[in-house]
Amino acid sequence: MNNETSTEELIHAVQRLWSESYHGLLATHSLKFPGYPFGSLLPICRDTKGYPLLLISHLAQHTRNLEANPLCSLTFTEQGNGDVQQLARLTCLMQAETVNSTNTAERYFRYYPETRRYQKELNFLFYRLVTRQFYFIGGFGSARWFDTSRIQTPTPFSTADEAELLYQLNAHDHGLLKGLADRLRITVTSSIEAVGADPYGLDVRLGQNLQRLHFKQRFNHTTELLQHIDSQSVDTSGTE
């Protein structure tokens, strides 16, 4: 294997772990104990620019830490058993910023509908984590820094186009989506719903869990994606 092939395979592994992770370990600078990192395990989804979104309480320690110092990191780990050091890990250096956008909020609520009341009743706040650098460990002897341009790309789908795509996938008792799941040998024991899409994959909720369906090619338009959704251009990986 030449160096270029190895690099491209590594980038693919980073992109895959990045896109299929729905929770991560947020590390902030402790306000109460200066100099110490403070870790919080939190659910996330991504906005249309590809940045992770958080919905967090203004009273939480990690929120107060971010208000004092917005520099933070978010770490994802590959799901699996056995030696954790053999599993892939991705640490993202980030800067947090508040978000006040109805479209952003509605996208998050599709992923986590039970959290809607947190914003309405408990004054939770949305934060976007703007990525600065990625550090990926793919197992022993495989560790690299990557800049954001090689890993993270914004979606070309408009909010309206994504909403129409999800409507088509979920219409008629989720018939098209259930057919896709059946073809991909995904067992649907309770419910299935498409909640998000980008050029490289589809995010679905299976019961209470989120799962990523990876596309084998890039789709720049939702109409093109919908036309190909019945083909064999999708594989599956990564259940929360």
C-alpha cells in the first residue's frame, strides 16, 4: 500500500466515525477549578455546515465553562468490544458559539424530539461547535492530525429540500424507508424514521436509537439521492 492510498483510507475512516457518532465526550476548561479539564458526555447532531450542535442548560457546569472560555474538544469513539485501544478514536479541537436559529433548532429536534421541552420550559441553549482540527487514532501505530477541509464539508441541500426528502422517505407509513431497511437487512422491530440527510449519508431513528446509513457515492441534489435510494448504493454502520 502506497502512502497516498493509506492517507485516503485513513481520511475515509475519519469521515465515517465523524458522521456516524451521535454522542461524544465534551471537554471544557473548568471555571471552578482553573487548569483542570471538565468532561461531559452529551448527545449531538450536526447542522447544515457539518458542525456539531449541543442543547445544554444555562445552569450546567459545562455551559458556564464555555461562557468563560469557548475553546473545547469533543471526542468520539468507535463502538465495539475488546481492547479499547484497538478501537478508533477521534478528538476534535473546537470553539463553541451560541446559535439562535429556528431551522437549526428544528433539525436538532428531529434527532431528539424529547428535548423540545427543554428549550421551551427550562431555557436550554443551542451551541455550535466550530471545528479547528481533528486528531484521529485508528489503532496502534495509526495517529494523524487532519484539518477540517479534508474531513468536514457543508451540505449543499437547502433546508426546504432536506425537509421534502425526509417527507418522501417517511410518507405512507414510512414505506420507502422500510423497503430500504428491508433490502439492507436492517431489523425494524418498532419504528423507523429518517431524521437527517447530507451528500454522504442518511440518519435514521430506529426505535430509540440513531443509526447512520452511508452512501457509496456523493449526492449533490436531494432529487438525485431520492432516485438512487432504491439502489444498492448504501451500506450501514454505527448504531448509537
